Amino acid sequence: MTPGRWRNWVVLLAMCVAVLGALAYVRSHATPPVYSQTLYVFGTIVEIVINGDETAVAEAAATSVGSQLQIDHHAWHSWRAGEITDLSGAIAHGEDFFASVDLAALLREAQKLSVASGGLFEPAIGRLIALWGFHSDSLPTGPPPTTEDIAPLLAARPRMTDLRTVGRRVSSANPNVQLNLGAFAKGVALERAAELLKSAGIEEAVLNAGGDVLVLGRHGARAARVAVRDPFGWGVMASLDMRPGEAVFTSSNYERFLEHDGARFSHILDPRTGRPVGGIVSATVLHPDAGRADAAATALSVAGPEGWVSVAEAMGIDLALLIDDTGRLYMTPAMATRLEHPSAGEIAHGRHWSETPHSAAGSSTMILGVKMRFPETNPRRMKFATRDGDRSSQDQEAENA
């Protein structure tokens, strides 16, 4: 072989080595695969996002989770035929009911959380919820119930403490107990879904149920960041970086309500009055136990500005954020250290007040890896009614086009 041809072969070999090295580098530094699957359960769209696993493995795990979520959704539905409605029917007839192992465990935990909340998280008031028209997939219409309509159900005082669960046998001393686990079941279902993913060997995943989120492992190279929605508009009020194993749940009155004669009645009812809550428009709770976070968000909404601190302590909640109907923020000290870029307004750290700088309008935020940009608009603040003829002092503002 001539020296010239020899040099050509050497150059070609060097180029091949360089290309192979580059491919190896790219593969070693490539973005881990992301698999996602969506389904509609518990009245919302649930997204299962799995990071870093082969597509076939991730798909199998997500499909298994989806099947389990469907089973839980149908079994624990508050008004469609299923195990919960069968149990409520048995209670109404004074009969014992043999629940599944899963439902019996769910009821025991719900009972404990109801007691811890002082009865502000109260899944036994299904009859009241139905009276207000919220046992429906669509928003209720027509006038709200009258005082005369509410009084008998309020006098019956259905409570989770009326339930007696021995093994799988469930009975109630009060036939007026009708179960609605909507403020708890979704959190438990996400916990069960996370356990299924772990058992399938999945280490990194995000379960997003209509903005209620559970994080398994890390979200790739960075923490999963979730946005706290401005309850008066479509913007972002703040954001949170979630740690592995944490869940964040929000109870709000801006998506499900009864509207009549210019007033909105929240779907969140105060068990003490039988009427929709007022004052708090959203409550967000961050906790490692998704079921507890779900239940606590409802309890804090009912407790309101005056009682939320003691209820949070009783339920073991360190990270909580509440927003009232004037836009004022209330948060625990622990939440204040985790929250980023809150909007202008007063913030109540328990009983201590401070001012917070305004975040830039129209700014971008990462919501579970999806970049969203929100328009610069004025919030449209609705009046919420809590009693007959009672309105909040916040006037409705016209929304910019």
C-alpha cells in the first residue's frame, strides 16, 4: 500500500472513531425518555408522566395504574351506582354492610381525619351536598335550597363518628349518613397509584389529577414545579418546587358552584351550617400523604381565616396556603419558605403580617414540564354568597378583552 493510501485509511479510521465517540457521548447525555398517559376519572383529567424508563415498561406501568384508578373511581363514586352508593343505601335502611377491604380501610382513615378536623372535613353529609345539586357531573341550576330545606338535614347531624366499622362490617347509628368521599378519595387513589408504580420498578413519575399532584422521585434533573393558580383569573399567583414523595392538593370554589341571580354558591359546604363556605376561595396543602392533603384542603377552606391555623395544627399540616375573597394570602411559616414569586397583597403567616412584592404580569412558569404563558388580564372577581341575601364585599370587576 502506498504511503498516500495508508494516510487516507488512517484519516478515515480516525473519523470513524470520532463519530462513534460522539454518538456515545450523545447517548450518555441524552434526555431520559418521558412517557405520558391520560384518562378521565374522579371528575377530572388525570395525567400519568413517567421519566427515564423504557417505553414498554412505562406503558405497562401506566396502563396498570389507569386500570386501578378506574376501579377506584367507580367503587368510590358518590352518586353513581357502586360500593359507596350501596353502603349509603344500606345505612338508610338500617342495615349492616360488608365492605371491601379497601373501602373499610378508606372509611377508617376518613373517620380519623374527620375527627382531627373537628368535623370540618365531613364525608357523611352527602344528603346536604345532593340538596345543593352537587351530586351531578354538570353544574347545578336553579335557586339554592331554602332554610326550611336545609334545617331537617342539619338537625339530623350526620357524622363520620356515626359509623361503626368492625373488620369489613360497616353500620351506622344515624340513618341520615350518606357518604361523599369526593374530598378524600382522589388523594387516596393517587397514593395507591404511586404504590403501583413503585412495585413496577418506576422511580420517577408525576401524577397530575386536574392540578392536584403527587411526585414520585425527582422530575428528571430538576424538581417538579407546580403553579398555584390565581383564583381570580387565569394567571399564576405563585409556584412550588415539589420534593420526592410529596403531594399538593387545592380545594377551591372557582370551578364548581351554583350560580343564581348574580351570586355564586361554592360546592364546599360547612357541615355546621349546611351552607356554602365564604371568605376562603382556595386552600392549598402540601404533604407526603395525598389523602390527608386532600382532606385538609377542604377542612381549611371551611375553617376560614379565623380557624385555619388551629385546624392545620390538629391535622398535622405544616405547609398550607389560603387565599380569601379579597385576594389576601394566609400561609404557614413552612409554606412561606417554599413559595416562590407570590403576587402583590398582604400575607398572613399565622397571625403575623408582611408585604410581598408583585410578580411580573404575563410571566412564564413551568407546570410539570409544560411551559405555559398566561395573558396579562385583570381578574374577574365574582361575588360568593354564604347565606340568604349575603354577599362578599368584593365587587365584580370587568375582565379585559
